[in-house]
Amino acid sequence: MSEEMVIAVPEAVARAAHIDRAKYQAMYARSVSDPEGFWAEHGKRIDWIKPYSKIKEVSYDAEDLHIRWFHDGTLNASANCLDRHLATRGDQTAILWEGDDPNESKAITYRELHAEVSKFANVLKALGVEKGDRVTIYLPMIPEAAVAMLACARVGAIHSVVFGGFSPDSLANRIQDCDSTIVITADEGLRGGRKVPLKKNADAALASCPSCKTCVVVRRTGGAVEMKDGRDHWYHDLMLAASADCPPAEMRAEDPLFILYTSGSTGKPKGVLHTTGGYMVYASMTHEYVFDYKPGEVYWCTADVGWVTGHTYILYGPLANGAITLMFEGVPNYPDASRFWQVVDKHDVNIFYTAPTAIRALMREGEELVKKTSRKSLRLLGSVGEPINPEAWLWYHRVVGDERCPIVDTWWQTETGGILITPLPGATDLKPGSATLPFFGVKPMLVDNDGNVLEGATEGNLCIADSWPGQMRTVYGDHDRFIQTYFSTFKGRYFTGDGCRRDADGYYWITGRVDDVINVSGHRMGTAEVESALVAHSKVAEAAVVGYPHDIKGQGIYAYVTLNVGEEPTEELRKELVQWVRREIGPIASPDLIQWAPALPKTRSGKIMRRILRKIAANEHDQLGDTSTLADPAVVDDLVGNRMNRA
Ligand code: WTA
């Protein structure tokens, strides 16, 4: 694939778009030369209770690190997503819900959503939830997930959504880390026709969370669950008695809106904290411009609300803009692999936003499943979560979009709150595989390993030079870790953890993580987390985990495991370890390949040489480089000889 391939903005798209090339250039130039003026103006897209006079107060200096936007303004996020639309589009659909079962769907208007959210906000208050309290949400992709999140925002509580695929242990860790006193869950989730025992998982988690005293349970499948007296309440019972009148709490711009746990290169997942004002401005602005959203259009982001993409681009961005946002409970291949396109036709979806891993999986199923659907409503396609390989990009463009729909390849992170590098459909010529150019106010920079800034066409570590309103503000409960993780590697800059190339046109090409984070099907995993799950098994002495190239998942999980003396490395044990990790963390952390390692390659000071393990896992053992610093070079020969990935 030649990277020189350029797909120009179709003229008709440019004409109809909010932002064309000239406008992008002018607005971008102003956004970085006069950020105060630019954001003073664009901050107004959100309804403020008390208008701000301060715009940006930021220092990236580790000694005095602070990030504040619109500091003296007050607002409520749920009022921006609901109340302000009632007069103009109260009867328009807000959430278009499509169930796992193709025969189940429903449309919820802004007025209905407003009433539900207000009621649940009153329920939360009645359960003793106050401003600033942490509420853990462990729900499937059902409208109640949106209701719960917005109800938290309405009363000023901080939600922490935990993906429904996480294990009881992972849930418990997250509940404990933020001292959450209440959990909202469902009897069971439903995905691809299979049931997920959410309440049972929550029960197991709560057994080790004594300070979490309340559990609200949504009835989704009607499956049998145990309800613990005094602790557990049915959602529908509580809602029956609740009033639909709940004035939104007045929040300061820098009051927390949510915590979302994400994996880093070391230690336990971090509670990424986002605040209210800047996040809402950035979420709504990026949603409108990146997807070129126009009133009345049906917009579908296939993410789960358990991830940041679900927060910003299913919920807060679209609803702040009064959009019709489609929420999908199911999976791409159920009942068959044409489900996405059937849903597109069923609901006349105009804008479709998904992950490369889904594209690659569907690509393998063949064109026929796509071509038998119409997709004529589609106008724009999006990609997020991991680098999209040009082959998948071109297939998405040609087969799904019939060469008619631009693709926005959006690069961002849980930490960034919203999209930072992306094409704008009416402004940016596309290059398959490139996230292209920065959004307004974003100053990407590439630095070498010593922190020297690299100019022109080059490759390096991707940093961002200055703040944008959607940036995370801290790691919940651990501000030092925030400074350490993001602002210490390269002084005075936000370090993303990604590697990146910039071409002669100034286009950015994300090359993937340069730290010990791996990206499996667009889900972030810390290799350290998987390692610590493995060594928690009684037969395992030591483990090292790396990512390796995987056709569908982008990266797969490759584990090197050293067993305790006397343990037999059997096929059975291999399976047991996979199950063990699934139970400890969740199915998304399942190792794809486990290699028995009599020993791991270490330096004389005992440090595991991951570079070598990555090469062996990638089947590039002929490029191991210098192994002379190894304590015992023979270890490598054994690992190469017995490598698992011979693709
Ligand atoms: C990767 C998801 C290339 C990247 C929104 C980043 C991408 C990590 C892209 C964040 C993209 C996300 N192209 N890589 N368009 N989007 N990534 O926190 O490595 O789950 O650092 O946020 O995903 O993952 P996270």
C-alpha cells in the first residue's frame, strides 16, 4: 500500500460541511495563536448557569502542575444534554436503542429521557447520594446506563462506569479505589444471545467491599438473582415512587464529572478524572465538527459505555448537541455478520463510528454480507481505538461506504476526553491509515527519547505541547501518579505513550504504544496487570506478557510463563491459566498464546529484556539485536526454539 494515496474531499461534502478547508486553516491558526480568545468564544456552545470570565489556567510544570478551564463558570452536564433541548426538540428521539435481539428496539425522546433521568436523580438522592459521591455503574448497553450516568451528573455525583466484561475482582478493585458507596447493575446482560451474570459478579465483588452498602438492580433479562435485604433494590421499584422533578445541581466547571479506569504501563488501572465544563465544551464541539453532525441525523457509535468512546461519543457529545444517538446492546456477528449493516438500514443511520478490529473481523466474512444491505443512508464513517491498517481502511471505504463516505480516523485516549487528531470530513484530504491533522487547539509534537523536539517529516514519541479543555485533570486519589505518568518523561509536555510519524504534508500516522500497554481489539491492557494475574496462580513462578501482531485483534496477548519447580507444563494447565486470567480480570485479558519458559531472558541485574520477548512473539527472532548483556544467552535459544507464533 502506498502511503502516497490521497482521497480528496468530495466537493459536495466540502460545500455542505460545517468546516471546509479554508475555515479549518483559519480556525486552527487562531486556536493555537490565541487560545484564550478562541475558547472564550467556543465555550459558549454550552449553557452555563454562571458564565465564565476565566478561560485557561494551565501549567505543565511538574512543580506546579494544574489544569483549569472556564474555572469560575458554573453549569450542569445533564441540563446541557437534556433540559436545554426540551423547548426545541423535546419530542425528537434522543436515544435510539437497538437490542441484542434484532426484534427489540425502542426510541426514547428527549422529554422522556429528561423525565427518567430526573426520576433516577431523585432515587439517588433518596438513597443518600450527595454531590461529589462516587457511584459505580456496572450495566450492559441498555438505556438505563445512560439514565444512570446522566442522573449522577444531575445531582453532582461522580460516576465510575465499569465495563460489563470485567470480572468481580476488577469491579471490586474499582469500587474500592474510589470509595464508591453504591453500585448500579442489572440482573444479567445480553450479548450475542448469551447471558452475562452481572448481578452475580456484583455480589462477588461486593463481598470484598464492606463500605459499598447499596446496590440498585435493573431487570433486563428476568433471570433469577439473589437480592440481599437492606442492600439490594430493584430499579423499577425505586422509580415507581420517584418524582420527575429534579432541578439540576449547579456545578463548578472544575467539579468532577466522572472517573474512568484505564490501564497504564505499570501497576493497577488508574482512575482517570474528568471535570465538567471543559469536558462538555470539548465533547460537544468535537462531536459536531468531526462527524459534521447536522440536526436530525442518526448517529451511531458502536462502542460500549464502559469505555471512554461510549462516554464522550455515545452520551455526552451527541446529547449535548441534541443528536439522535443509537445505542446498541449486541455484537457485530449476531445473529450473523451483517448485523451492523442491517441496523444501519433499519434505522437509516447517517454516521457510523466503529473500531478497526470490528472492520477486520467483518472483512474476513466477505463482501457479500455487506453488499446484500443498502446502506444508502450512510454519509460518514469513523474509526477509533487503534491504528487502522490501510487494507482495512480501503475495504471500509469501498465496501461499506461505496466510495461515497469519507472516513474519519480519530486518534485520542481516555486521558484526552475527546478526539485530538482527526480529519474533518469537509476540510481534510484523507490518507488511508493516517489520523491526519490536529483538531482545534491541539498542538501535537514529536520528540526523541531525550526529549528533543523533532521538526518536519520524522518519527518520534507523540506529545501534546499545551492543554485543551477536554484533558483529564488528575488520577483519582493520586495526583503524583498523574504527574509521574504524563508529565515527567518529557518535561513540560503531556506524553501520550504513543509513537507517531509525521509525513511531509504534516499528517500524523500513529504507530502504536511505545510503553507496556497493549491494545487488544481496541481495548487497553497493561501487560503488568496480566502478569500479576498469572503469577497469582499457585503453579506459576514468573510471567512476562507482551503484545504481538494479530490479524483481527490488532494485537494479541502473548504470555511467557515459568512454572514452579515440579509443575508439569501440560495442555490442560495452559487452558486452566487462560481461564484463570479471564476470571481474574475478564475475557478481554485472555492470553492468546502461552509459552512455557524454563527461564526468562534477564540482564545481569535481573531486569527482564522485554525487547527480546516482543521480537520472539512477533516471529522476528532473526532480529533480536544485541543479546550480549543477557545473564544467560542460552535462555533465548530455548524460547526461540519453542516459540508459539509461527505465522
Ligand atoms: C490507541 C480510546 C491509532 C492509541 C479512544 C491510544 C489509536 C490508545 C487511535 C487509547 C487511532 C486510539 N489510531 N491508535 N485512531 N485511537 N488509539 O484510552 O494507542 O482506550 O493511546 O482510548 O488507543 O486507548 P483508550
